[in-house]
Amino acid sequence: MALNYDQAVAKYEPTLGLEVHVELNTKSKMFCSCATEFGGAPNTQTCPVCLGMPGALPVVNGRAIESSILIGLALNCSVAPFSRFARKNYFYPDMPKNFQTSQYDEPICVNGYLDIEIETDEGLKAFRVEIERVHMEEDTGKSLHVGGATGRIHGADYSLLDYNRAGIPLVEIVTKIVGGTGKYAPQVARAYVTELRDILRSLGVSDVKMEQGSMRCDVNLSLAPMGSGALGTRSETKNVNSLRSVERAVIGEVIRQSNRLESGERIVQETRHFLEESGQTRPGRSKEQAEDYRYFPEPDLVPVVPDSAWIEELRSTLPEKPSTRRARLQADWSVPDKEMTSLVNAGLLDVVEETIALGAEPTRARSWWLGEVSRLANEREVDPTTLITSAQVAEVIALIESGDLTDKLARQVVEGVIAGEGNPSAVIAQRGLKVVSDDGALMTAIEAAIASQPETAERIRGGNIPAAGALIGAVMKATGGQADAAKVRELLLKHLGQ
Amino acid sequence: MTTIRSTAAEMAAALAAGTTTSVELTNAHYAQIEKVDGAVHAFLHLDKEGALAQAEAVDAKRKSGTEMPPLAGVPLALKDLLTQKGVPTTCGSRMLEGWRPPYDSTVVSKLKAAGIVILGKTNMDEFAMGSSTENSAYGPTHNPWDLARIPGGSGGGSAAALAAFEAPLAIGSDTGGSIRQPAAVTGTVGVKPTYGGVSRYGLIAFSSSLDQAGPCARTVLDAALLHEVIAGHDERDSTSINAPVPQVVKAAKKLDVKGMKIGVVKELQGEGFQSGVLSRFHESLDALVSAGAELVEVSCPNFDYALAAYYLIAPSECSSNLARFDSMRYGIRVGDNGERSAEEVMKLTRHEGFGPEVKRRIILGTYALSSGYYDAYYGSAQKVRTLIMRDFNAAFAKVDVLVSPTAPTTAFKIGEQVDDPLAMYLNDIATIPVNLAGIGGMSVPCGLAAEDGLPVGFQIMSPAMRDDLMYQVGGTLEAALLSKWGAPILDKAPVLVGN
């Protein structure tokens, strides 16, 4: 019998390690002045330096160093007084120089931590994730392998290379071993990446869009028999491109590894790829015959030696911490702890704040995002924020508040927006979802209801108010649910002399 | 009257006086190249069209009365590892056959801005790896003193072009002696500036922490004039030094070493050095003493490990620097028949594109950097490097400059050392410490060895960013020897006749 997740975590203790790559949003690349905008025509944002032309030399982008230091400070790291770039040597067609210029054993920031909160069976629980290092590196180009079954280089008919991404500054944030999570490993992983994303966004150093790849997460996971205190062999799962996927990748790996261990097989230390559709992972290249990257200090660059006064100046510019911001918003909106945590962990804080800023009443904004929108997102297995914008939700809420939509109609409008039928107003027009508030139209329906149930009407005339329910129901049915029930009630009673 | 045998300074003066034009000078040098380069093979590519266009532009500008930079209109030969936009740049390798760089190196930009006329690209050992120019994929260059002999390397083409009067000025690059040793064996002047003194942007890297472009000429003053054109801070090269360029032209004109302390490096003479080389070296020391300098014997014990450290550091860096030659973006591509994978095509290209010495060094460096060996090889070599720097620092606390013979022998015969890489590597034993320490070094002709009648070089080493000191000593020595000989050393070289 294969173990399910609950059975797996009852027998095995997971240990996590998270490596997050973040593309910095500097205007120019890490080592040259080429533009970094996303989506340019292939190979239009290149120069001799980022194409690795013979003779070209790198020069470090000062803004990238500043951003890296800010990230380190926000993650409670110490900033190294001396750090260096190294060359990571390996051959791949999308690597212009066939080495990646990356910090290696002398990173710019080390030894920090990030505090997160997760929901547990016993309520909210704080958890500290320790940060090993923050280091700078350059991104590679992008390969598109055409033909062949797998979309991988082997078996492809030909490959297209786009070097626009080559040399985009990346920061890699690596945690220390994260143990002691027990069955909450998936929640811890997600909460960590969410919190990290919020911090990076508040610093303004990256777009942190996981779908566009400006933030990417590698999940390292190993299992050890419960109580053994040992560390198992880990796998490294790449291609984890949403907060939800972070959680699913951990669950998927816990289940896969536990079942291998159960059947007496060993875990192979390898890179695996997360499969968005199934939530499972497939093997990538094995690290057991580990490639030897032959790291050595990059001789074309001088060491990074940030001035301590500059570091302190940067520290003084750090924005409000997301945890402080959360406390402030929670108080402003009067949200209970549990709901606040749900909002944060669902990654909905920003959209809810935006929705409220657009005029929506806080309780409605929260309940729409956390309720209907999240439900639809779960059905579709996507992030809620990819389905609908804050402005659209705010528009729907405004229509509810003005009485133009009932909750029931509003749900249909949201469904229409998500189905791609346009903005709420367009959906309402197309689907004809307006609340029937025209007295004339309602009166016609009311008179028809009275005509079809004369005895009930008589009882109401005689003072039996509760009997009105049957006639109101009939009117609602006749108007396809688009009437405002309160209004129908008012008109009906008045018409019958009550 | 100005001829191709004039110095660059004389040509510059004639141009300024209007007694010659840049077009005239350029054509005269092309005529000489036409005449002798079939035998010498100093050039890999001539850019007549570009050179004459530059010469015409300089002449026109001068005619209009515009004040021109000192060397405007003077021709120059460029080592084929500096990029020049649109002009073939091969590094002496098949790998880059047909490649035309899309950009100018900083050195070339400065040459162009100074109105210097670039005649063409000179031959070299493939990717600057060698001491004889025999490792060029395009055939060896021949020493104008004896066509059966090597002109040194890797910059044999630039040195031979000067000695054969195909150009009055040249640019070389020096990683372990590639400017100075060719200068020594061809009777010319070659200077490796302080590391970071001349931008490496556009200099195709062999070993990034050692490579340095520098001036080659027939006189110390000409080298100084060219030095001041190409030196200076460049924001495109992070290792470029942001400080004023030492005043080398002024120093070259001083012709005075009174009171200067000159350190003679004990470890760079004796065993392995040809007797004729040592006797010319000692005569030169006497000449400097006569000019008022004080000699001090200096010991630099760690120089004994310099060659070993160099042959770990340089190959390590080259194994990484040369990884980019994979046929994906430029250069030749071998075996791409639509069936083979990218990896197979890379392999075939690198197999055919690189020569044996380059492959030898890539393999050496790959090994030295590999996991488990890094500390023992690359790590130890870096420590030796630090010790050599300390030797220099201790020496420069006592003396102004250090001196030694540039190369242990005079030019050997083509083919003589091809099968013995270790013997070949020993040619650079006296020049390598300078690169490891990042300081300045110069080779000045100091006569002919009695046993073979071939030129000998005198090396002067100066502290970092004190390049002026070696020019001062070099200029003084050159003047003393010239007055002794009565004529420039190259007057003793056989006159090359065309076929």
C-alpha cells in the first residue's frame, strides 16, 4: 500500500532547504549596460560583454550590489566586508562564456534569518528560517529546443538561443537546513517564500513575479525516519514557479521519497523537475557524478569591498518590514489572527490592500478574495491573483454596495470576468445580469404572482405577513433571481395594503 | 630625410614639419612589407584600405591647421589579439579564422583617436601561448637577423615587423614575456607596463590576471611616446588602475641615472644563461655605473618557483578564458551536419580549432582547477605569487629598479625546441616574475652575443605605477650604448632583399 502524505509524515521527518533565485530589476545587466526589460525581441538586448565576445570584460553593476546588500540587511544578515566573484565553469550553449560569473565561497551577505508564521492544529505558530547566504550571479541565456518529444536539448531538431536574459543580475538566497517542521513542511516552505517575496517587493529590488521567472525557487528535501535525528539524502526540485507549487512540490517529494524508502529503495541525490500539472517531480540530471565546476576567483573583477558607512546608510533606508505592515493592516481592518494568516499565506495581502484602496469595504474585500476568488482559483489550480485584478474585484464590490448586484449575481459576474468575458460592466451587459429594480417590471411580476396564488394574497391582506414568503419566492423565480428580494417584499406588502 | 629606418619620433617630427605625409609613410611601409614579408611573415592581415583612409584623414586634418597628437600619421603594427572593428582578428588560431570583431578594443580606440595608422595585424603564437611564434596556426614568423631563427614569442610578429622596418611602432601583449623576449631576440625595445596601466578591454584573454598590452618600438623614446597613447584608466576594465599615467616620455628623455640604485637580481643569471648574453649584460651594467648609477646585488629567492607557479596560474585561467570558443556565436564551426548534437559540434570544433600547445595548456589548467587538486595547484601557485611580490617589495625598498638579462639565450633555430615544451618554457624564466607581481618590465637591446652575433636584451623592472623609472634607466643605457656603437644595433642586421 502506498503511503499518502499523512502516513508519510507520521513515519518520516522532512528536512527542507530552499534556494530562491531573484532577478533584480536594475535597468542594466550585471556586467554591462544592456537593457534588462522582459519580452524584447530575441537577441536585441546584447553587446560584446553579455555575448561573451573575445576580449570583452565585465564591470559590476553598482546598483546590483546595493540591491544585494539591501536584501541581506532585510534578512538580518551580516554584510561581508570583502566578497568576490568566482567563475563556475561548464559548457552549455546558452552560457556565452561557458562559465557563469557567480559568487561562490565569498558571498556578499551571510548568516541571517527570516521569521514566519504558520497555522497549525494548535493555532498560529512562529517559525524562524535561518539564512545561510545571499549571493550575486548572472543569469544565462534562454534556449528553445525545437522538435523532439521532450523539449530538451537531446533529441531536438535544432535549438534557438536568446541572449537577452544572459547577464541579468540574479541574487540567490539560500537557507540553512530547515528542520523541525514535521508535517508542516509544505506550509513552512510556502510561508517562507511568501514572506521573502513580500520583503523583496517592499524593497523594490525585484518584480518577484514567479510566473515570469523573476523569482524562482529550488526546493531541497530529504526524509529521515521519525526520531532518528539523521539527515537523509536530498533531492533538489527545480521549476517551482508559484507559491502554490512550492507547497505542492514539498508534498509531492515527501510522498515520493517516503514510498521509495518504504519499498527499500535508496534516494538518489539528484535534480528533479516539478511538473505543474500533476504536482509530481521527474528526474533531471543526477548529481552523483557531480559536475566539477572548477570554481576560481574571477580575475577580471576586483573584490567587492563595501564601505561600512554606506552599509549603514542603506540600512537606514530599509522600508517597513512586512511583519510590521501586516500588524498595521490587521489593526486597520480589524481582522482576526487566523484570517490574517490565511490572507498572508494565500499571498493575498497586496491585492486586498489594493482592493480596499480602490474604495471597497475591508470585510467585503477580504471575503471576496479569500472566498469566491480563492475557491475558483483552487478549482483551476492557479494563484487567485492571476485570475482577476484588484480593480475588477473592487468594481464588483462597489456594484454590490450600490445595490446594482446581489451577492448571487456578483458571483456570476466574477465567474464571467475569470472566463475572460471582460470587465465586470462588460459581463453584466453581456449576460444581462442587472438587478431588476425597475418598479414597473417588478409590479408586473408581483401582480402575476398574486394572480396565480389568490388565496395566499388574501391571507396577507388579512394580516398574515409571513405568508408573503411564497409570493416573494415566486417573483424571484419569475425574474431569474435578478430582483432585489427586499424591494420585492416592500412593493408586495404595500400593494396588498400592509 | 625620413625613411622607413627613421624612428617614430623622427617620422612624427617630419609629419609635423610637413616634409612628409602620412600617406607617403604608410605607402612606404606597405612597399617594405611587400618586399620582405614573404620571407619574414610578420603580418597575418593587412588593412590597406583602412590604413590609407586614416592616413588621408590625418593628412587632411593637419593641412587644415588642426593641432595633431604627437604620433598622428605614424604607422603601427597591431598584434592579432586586440580587437579592431571589422578587421580580421585571429589570435593566431584557426578557431577565429574569418572572425571580424564587432567592436574596437580600448587600445585600438586610443590609437585611432591619436591618429595612428594601423597597417595590419601581426603574427603570434596561438592565443599568445609560446615563446617562438611557431605555435601560430598560420605558420611561423622568421627573425630578420637570421631567417632560420625564431623572432621570440608570443609577439614575434610585432617584434619582427620592427626589426624588418615594416613598421616603426607595434603593439604587443605580455603575459609571461611575450613583448620583452621577442624584443630581446630581435634587437628592439619592448615594454610590459604595470598591470592595470593599459586597458585589457578588447585584448583577447590568455591569462586575465597576467595579460598586459604594451608598446614595442626601435627606441626607448618611441616606446614611451606610444605608451602614453595607450595607457590610462578605462571604466570598461575593472582591473584598470585609476591613477595618472606615469610620465614616461619625460623619463625617457632624462638620459641621467646619477644616484639611482640599480638592483641586480642574483637568481636571474648564471646557470642556463648563455655566456654571450651574460657578457653583454655585464657590459651594460658597467655602462650604467659609468653614467652614475649604483649597483646593488639583490636576492629574490622565490623567483626559483616563478616558472612553476606561472604554469599553473596561466593555464588555469586560460582553460576558463578559452571555453567561450565553442562555435556557437563566432569563429569556425566544424562538423555541423544537421545530425550531430551541439555538444558534438563543440567538441569537433575545439578539436580542430585549437593547436597542440593550446590544448596542452587547457588540459593542464582544467586539471589544476579540478576539485581535490585546486588547493595543491592553483592555491599553492597563488601563494607563490604572493611570495614573489614580497621579494619584489623587499628589493624595491632598497633599490629603484631591478635588472637582469631579458632572456637566457639569443634566438634559437626554428624547430629546435618545438618538441620540448619544458625547454621552451625556460625562455621566459627571467620575464615571468614581473607578470606574477603585476609590475613593469622593459627590454632594451644591449648588443650582440659574441658566439652567434645575435641580439641580447637587457631587462629593467620597476615598481608598480613607476614605469617612468624603467624608461629613465632604459633611455640612459640606450644612449650610452649608442655612443659606444656609433650606430643603432639594427644597422648590424642583414639587409633583407625581396624575392
